[in-house]
Amino acid sequence: MINPYWELIILLCLINIIFTVSLNLILGYNGQFSLGHAGFLAIGCYTSGALTANLGWPLWAGILMSIVMSIIGAVIIGYPCLRLRGDYLAIATLGFAEILRIMANAIRPDLFGGPTGMQNVKSFYKYIPVPEPMNGVGNLLFTILFTLVFFALLVWGIWALASFLQRIINRRLRWDHWRWLICGLVVLAVIVANFACRGALFYRIFGRWHYETGSGGARIIDKAGIFHFFQALTKDSFASPQWAMFALFIVVVAIVTWMIRNYLISVPGRAVVAIREDEIAATNLGLNCTWMKLQNFMFGSALAGLAGAMLAHTIPLFKPMDFNFFKSVDVLLMVVLGGMGSITGSFVGATIITVLLEALRFLGDWRLVMYSLILILFMIFKPGGLLGSAELGQLIRRRAETAIQRLVGDDPSAGSEARDA
Amino acid sequence: MDAGQPLLVVNDLHVAYGAVRALHGISFAVRDGEIVTLIGANGAGKSTTMNTIIGLVKCRQGKISFNGEEIANQPAHQIVHKGLALAPEGRRLFLNLTVRENLEVGGLVTRDKGRKQDLLTEVFTLFPRIKERLRQVAGTLSGGEQQMLAISRAMMQDPRLMLLDEPSLGLAPNLVQEIFEKIRYLNREGKTILLVEQNAYQALKISQQAHVLEQGRIVMSGTGAELSANPKIKEAYLGG
Ligand SMILES: Nc1ncnc2c1ncn2[C@@H]1O[C@H](COP(=O)(O)OP(=O)(O)OP(=O)(O)O)[C@@H](O)[C@H]1O
Ligand SMILES: [Mg+2]
């Protein structure tokens, strides 16, 4: 068990990742300023909260309605603003978020809780059935699955590394089978290392296997290997609702990421980036800019609404003040820090700021000063954010390529202008 | 070159930017398979004409028909789907995107994957330089390469009529020559071309029809050869 405080922070990180990515779509990829993004978070939070807690809707319907309401909000704000070029959206969203906040304060306290907020929203834990401790067969199946995945990843990793090195070496010395040689070398190195530490390495990985013939009949047991590790992990931990929560959130984040990836390589996704670069040029290439921008804004807002709904059922209470302008600044900071136009950047940005927010809680209102400082420092030293507009994988590959080129002695400046497509 | 049916017909076009009137009723036609050139001094209204045809600027009055269909004042994104493409003045590339991404965005209106691949092959045969630089960021291309990319991007839209607004802007003389050769090649491959040019001499040489614009009016029309022989034109646009 992870202690509940850290558990909440991990869950908040995951929610903030979705929230950040949703703003990055609008701000980073499309270049539209949404300065009141907390407004959409509030819509999600209050819709799902009020519907499930006060009107007796089921959870799934509450979450679905959060998304629908956010999309409706996006159309109301986006349609008039996005037809124009310029920063009208920034002002409009800012006002929109404030109006929503004031409305949440004043309207229907029986439904929305008024200024003190909502405290009766049921947490996800109330919905998740506590999983039974796993029986022997289920445990074994999961263990085998995890072990297979582990070894598959290991083999794939070595293969990817070998293929990568093959490309580099081939620039100097053409030979099609470098990667086999490299794989062989890696295997050899592992065996040698195992000898060097007198078998401790293999013991850690494969464990030591025994037959045990006890009262329950003969069975195989494994001490200390990967298999053993997964067996222990799945047996106890998977029975806790905490792990179920983590799994649920991670699955949602994964699905969201996958959807965004597909969106970005589709026509609307590419159009949106072109519009950010030059809207007039995009128009005369045949793109319906208003519709593309609106679509993007709706998608981004829907994700923010989803994040809001998840938030409602994760934290014990929320109130209108939680969705003020500073919340919008928080998420802006996460996007800028991670890198506008980088999804993995948003992951990093959201995680860092969420943890930092907690770590700096003792500063009270001085935290805002820290924010400004962080922003200013980034503007000076790394204006593109941590990852710029590249994804983490690309960045690592590019770094590694230049480093190795330098080692091999190729001219590293030759490829410096090129960018991965 | 046998001139076919009129592909584009502009009739009595009036355009104004607020109180500033840019075009005072111009009319001309572009026939299928032709190269037609508009020449004129700065501010004569050449770019305005191009932008109005493609739908970026709305007209006050007048008719534009493309392939028999009325397109005046329709939104640009609909006009483009009918088979017109503009390589705008100043190129307007997506400077932070790579060459490949620029071409991809140009090809977004073409839904057919196979056709897209053919278009890409066409671009690469016309501009081998573009193929070499696919991964380079467009902003780091030289001026000539940027112009090639602008034309390539317009080609990716698979147009019947290409509108080229000052394709030789800011290029060295030998590159200007190269660009004109490419335009001619495109025309031979079946593209109809409406060209706006400051390099009047070169442009008139390759075009079947030409029109001279002055302060929003067409003051003279004729074949390319006629206009380049005309003493008035010689004095005003060909440097005596
Ligand atoms: N967006 C605009 N707003 C106001 N006036 C404009 C606008 N665009 C063009 N004009 C005016 O319309 C007239 C025609 O401009 P246009 O750009 O069509 O000229 P051009 O013939 O292309 O000139 P150049 O050879 O310099 O490109 C000019 O007087 C210009 O100042
Ligand atoms: Mg012009």
C-alpha cells in the first residue's frame, strides 16, 4: 500500500496529465489561447458531481454528461471567437470561466453546494468493487502474462538498440548484419557478467526452481526470480482498491493519449498545426479553418471535462474557488514547462508542477511568486519548454544519434538542421 | 498550344478594402491549357485579383466562373476543392514545419492515397531538390528552394488551374530562369496557369495571353508577343 497522501498526488498527476494535454491541443498544436481552461474543468467537475450525488445518476452517465456539457460550452464560446483571427478566444474563455465560477457560487446551492462547495460526491472507491484476493489459478495466469511481457520488452529493447546502432554504424561501414552481431555481443556480455558475479545475475532474473511435494500435491515454486516477483505483486497488491484505481486512471490516460495521437496524424490534426503556422496559407490550401479550429477546441474541452469528472470523484470536496484564474494559470504553466506541441512534454510538465505544488504548499500565497519565477526563468533559458515541440522518444533518439556520431567521428553538424518528420 | 474552352472567366470584377477601391471592374478569361499573365505596377491590383479568385477576398460586384460554375464570394476552402490552387505572394510557407509536412498539408484536400503518391512523384521529378530536403525545416531553405516548395505545395492540391503570384520574387537571375522553365514544363504537362509577374519580359515570352493592369483596370490586352512588341509596354515594364 502506498500511503493515502501520495496516492492522492499520483492520481492528481494522472488527472492533471489529461487536463494539460487538453490545453496543449488547443494552445500548443493550434496556437489558440484558452486562458480560462479551468472553466471546462469546473464544468466537468460540477456536472458529474451534481448529477451523481444530488440527482442519483449512475457514474458513467455523470462522466458522459460532463464531456457533453464541456463540448456544448466549447461551441458556445468557440463558435463566435474562432471565426475571427486573433486573440479573442483568450478574453472570451477568461470571462467564461469567471462567469461559471460566480454561477457555481450563486445558483442552486442545493445542487451545486454554493460557496462552500460540494462535499457529498461519492469517490471512485465507492463504485469500484473491492477485488477479491486472487486465487491460485488467476494469480498464476497474471504472473505468466507479466513475465512474458517483461521478457518480450527486454528482447524488443535489445533489438531496437541493435537496429539503432546498425543505422549509425552503416554510415561508416556498410554491413547488413551488424544488429545480429550486436545482439550476440549483448547476450555474451550478460553471460560473462553472470559468471563474474558467480551466478547472482541469473538468480535475480530466473530465480531458483524447486519441486515441493507437500500436502497440496506436487508444485513448482520459484525463489527470488522475476516470476516470483510478479507472483508476489499480483497476489497481494492486486486485491487492493488502490491498485484498481491506479489501473483505471492509467488506462484512461493511455486511451486519451492514443486518441490524441490518431487525431494528430489525421487530416484535422495536421490542419490544426498548419493553421497555427499560417492561417491564411492554410485557408488557401483548402482547409476550413473555422471548423478545424472549432473541432480542435471541442476535443480539447471535452478532455478537460473528462479530467474534471475524474477530479470530482477523486478529491473529497471541491468549491468554486478551486476553479479560479489561478487554476488556469497552473495548467498553462504545465503546458509551457513541458513544451507546447509535445504530448510527452505535457506528461512531464503536469507531473513536475503537481508535485511541486504539493512540495511548495508551505509557502502559501508566495507560491504564486515561485510560479512567476519559474515562468520567467523558462522564458529566458528554455523558451520552448523542457521538450520543445518534440516527443520524448524523438528527443532521446536525436541526442543519442548526435552523441554517437561524435564518437564515430561523423560531422554532427551535417544533420543538425534536419528534423524528424 | 491549342487553346481550349474558357476555364476561368472573370467578368466586371469590383473589389474594395473598406473605402479603398482596388479593382474597378476587370474582365478577362483563361482558356484551358493556356498561360495567362497579369502585369502591372506595384499596387495595380494584381494580387487582389488572385486573392479574389481563390476566395480570400470578397468582391463587391462581378462574376467569376470556373469550369462553368459560379465561384465568386464562395469560401476559399470550397473553391479550392473545385481545382484551383494559389501559390501566394511571398510564398507563405509553414516555416516551422518540415518540407515533407508542408507537402502533406498541401495534399490534405486530396483524399485518394494513390493520387497523392502520384502527385508526390510529379513534384520530385519537377524539383529533385525538394526530394533531397524532405526532412529540412522549411524556414531554413534558401529563397529559391522556398519558391520551389511553394509551387510544389500548390501542385499537391492537384489543381487544374494554378495561380502563381510573383513566383520569381527575390530570386537571382539564373533561378528566375529556372522557375520560368518549370512553369513552362507544368503547362506542357497539362496545367493551366494564371501568372502574376514583375519580370514582364520573361513572363510575356512564355504566355499566350497577357493583360496589363493599372490602378485596378485592365488597360491593355493581347498575346504575349504583341505586348512585348508594344512600345508603350516596352517603356513602362520592360525597361525601355
Ligand atoms: N488588406 C488590404 N487592406 C487595404 N488595402 C489593401 C489591402 N490589400 C491591398 N490593398 C490595396 O489594394 C491595392 C492593390 O493591391 P495589390 O496587393 O493587389 O497590388 P499588386 O498589384 O499585387 O502590387 P505588388 O506588385 O506590389 O504586389 C493597393 O493600393 C493596396 O494598398
Ligand atoms: Mg502583389
